[in-house]
Amino acid sequence: MATGLSSKEFVENELKDVRSDPKLSSLEFIACHKVLVQVRIKYTEYKNIIVNIQFPPEYPANPLLLQIKSKVLPDKLIEKIETLCDQELKKLVGSKQVSTILLFLCDFIKNNPLIVCSEELQYIKNTINREGDELKIKQRTGVILYKAFQDQYFIDFKMTVPNEYPASHVQLEFKENNLPVNLYHIMKGQTVELLRQCVEPPIRRNPRAGPFVPRPSLQFITNYLVVDCLRSITTDSCPVCNKRALPTDPKDIIIDEGHPQYVYRIYCGHLYHFQCLDSYMKTPPFTGGKKCVKCGQRVFHDKWNVPPRLAEERWAHQEARKREIAEVAEFLGFD
């Protein structure tokens, strides 16, 4: 060998250097001998890998044999990281490789905060993102910028993946949108609650349920904002008149709450024109409360918060009044 050392002597010298290298002091060495070097690299519970390294015959003329294991990172990602390591090791042939490749792995995990949500990002890119949308992923800073469109409507938001993800939920910032103000505020409030539910156990827990496990929030909240909100509410029809709830052009959005075409969102999430909902809520049957025409769930809304019995009495009174007016008109000979 060019160093004048046998492969065995080279390995022994390198292992001494590895054990004393201050740059590797934060790593957990499970094994460090000529048969196997096994190291745990852990930044958080979800950025946690075990690296197995073996010395091949005639090392360092040949690259190290490296295998990565992880219980938290997806297999496809691990395969990609192993491929990157193999490429780096080929560049190190003829020199010491252990410390260099371990530091390479440390830097990779540290500088790629989005590895903990790689599968979620893949789903967003392949399934939620559409042609015309603007999706930007900034790996180094852990930031996702997404401007999604549905016809002439859009929503623009920023998500930042925290270091403790998914134990901590993504940080969400709304940038801009052209949705009706009332629907935007409902969406924003619901988003806050959904993110909370991802990382906090329910107040009333099922005693038979196992320990609470945080739910990854990136894909979940992106799907809610883009699919359940933007692409749903901008194309939904009013269940009463079956006409499109919102106008085709956002410039025609009605902001007067008393206007017949003003759009209300009820508890179940369906949209109604004010005139349609008002008429429906004041027409029998009232027994058991009024149900959503589309899904059958009970309608809850502050504007129509009337007990069924009182609603029945009001409707009966109005009908009696109509009959009285009709009888007077008939008596007077009016058509």
C-alpha cells in the first residue's frame, strides 16, 4: 500500500483516530472495532439512524461497506441516503473514510430538515399539486411555499416544518387569498384546531385507546386547505337551488349578509345562499331540528338558532296570517 501499512494496520490506526476525533464526540458508538463500526446519529426522536460500517478486503483501496437502519425514516429515503454515501465513499478510496462519511451523514441530516416528512412531500407533489399551482420546497430552511388555484380563486400560504416535527405541528402562515372573508375566517379557525389535534391528545380520551401518538400534520393540513377548502367551496352548489354557491368570478362575491345570494357555511361544512337557507329553515318539517339537505346532519347556525317547537309555532302563525289576508282579498274581490 502507498502508506506502507497493511490493510489491518491501516484499519487499526483509523479506528484509534475515530475514537479520539472530537468532531464525533456527540455520536453514540455502539461498536467500534475492525469487524464492525456501529454508530447512532440522533438529532430528535424522528431524525434517528443507526449506521453499520464494515471494512472490505484491501481497505482503503476499496470503499467501506455501509448500511443504514431507521425505525422512523421511510425505507425509500434510507435507500437514497445510502446511495449518496456510496458515491461519497468512492471519492475517498485510498484514504481514511470512517470519520468523513459519519460527518457527511451528520451534515446531511442536520441540513435537510424535511427528511422527516419526505413521504408527505411526495404525496403533496404528486397528488394535491396541480398544473398551474405554484409549489416551492426549500429543503435547507424547512419551508414549503404553496399557492394553489381553483379556476379564478386561489390561496397562498407558507408552512415551516419545526425541528421537533411531527411531535410539533407545522407552523402555518396565510399569505393571501381571494375567498369570501367569512369563509376564510372559518377556514383559518378550523386550521388552528386541526393542527392542535395533531399534536395534543383529546380532552376526553377513549379508555381503550392506546397511548397518544402525534399525527404528521403537513400532508393533512395541506389537503384540508387545498382540497377540502379551496377546491371544494369554490365549486360547491347550494343544496336548495342546486346552483353554484359562489360566483365564477371572485370580483362578484357578495359581502352583504342580507343579500339573497350571500353565501353561508353551516356546521357540516356545506354552503347555502342566504335566501335558500332562510326559506328552508322556516319551512316544515321541524321535528328533531332541521337537517342539511345534502348530508342530513343537524343544521347549527346562530342566525337560525330556534327550537323546533318555536319554529313550528312561527310558521303556523305566518300561514294563518297569509290565509287571513287571502280571505280579505277574496271578500273585497281582489284577484
